[in-house]
Amino acid sequence: MSLKKELSEEEVHFLNRAFEIAVDAVLNNEVPVGCVFVFEGQEVAFGRNDVNRTKNPTYHAEMVALKMMKQWCMDNGRDLEEIMRRTTLYVTLEPCIMCASALYHLRLKKILYGAANERFGGLVSVGTREKYGAKHFIEIMPNLSVDRAVKLLKEFYEKQNPFCPEEKRKVKKPKKSGNNNDNSDDAVALNV
């Protein structure tokens, strides 16, 4: 794995674990985002996108893992908010605005992510702590494995999301011959 910043062996391990979970998402026709919550060096919860299977648009990797984290806290007689203040999230893609807002309000300690989510990113790309009215700061280590995250996203979107509404699906234009400036491989949305 190519990392932009120097990470500890433990950080590399858990970021790799998040990517393993993201691969499972692709294999299950889900957007390839995987994450792991780590408390005191131990993985206590994990998640991958589960939106398509559940037909629930809020079942992002982080929300799935938060549900597991809450259960772990209940099973171990721990307070979720107290544990989150000492927990690190490893995730393949910058959390969206919904997930980032929840993480800020739960006072998560630290987030390491593979690549920015330029369209929906809730940590630095689009949303910010100030926009959520959060006073808490999360230590953020961004863009640690961009190529790897983008490769998984391309793999998923090249095969088409089978759960995407027909009118939103993208198709490739037929190639034109003889034009070097031809952009016919660009995907376009069809409004049928």
C-alpha cells in the first residue's frame, strides 16, 4: 500500500482492514467503502456500505459500524460517548456529510481515511466542523491511500450499480473513428 504520510504499523494494519471490508462491499454490489472503529488498539466495530441490500440510504459503512459500536458498548457496560472520545476510525473514503456530522457530535477522537470524497465529503471536502455547529475537534489524517480507494470505486462503477434507477444509469457513447480529440468514452447520463 502506498501511503502519503508516515503511519505506524498499527495504523497501516487497520487501514488495510478497512480496505478488506471495502472489497467485500464491491463483491456484494455495494459502493466500496469500509471502516473499522479501534478502541485502545482493538477493533471493536466494523462496517461496509449496505444501502443496496437493505434499501436504506442511511446504511453507510460508518452508520453500520456505529450500530455495532453501540452494541459493543452495551455488551461491555460502557458509555458510547465516553468510548468514542478515545476511538479512532479507519475508513477508505472521507465520510459523507451525514456520517461526519454524527461522528463530530459523538466526539470521535481521530479519523484516518484513504481518499477525499470531493462531492459529498463531510470532513474537509464539502462539510466542516463549523457547519455542523460542533465545538469538538477530530484529528484528521486525510488521503492516505488515494490510488487504492479510487481503484475500488472505479471497479464498482465500471460494472454499473444494479440498484441505480434506470434514469440515472450511465452508458458509453459509441466510439467515433478517426478523431483524435474524440471524447466518446466519456460516460453520459441518459434521461429516459
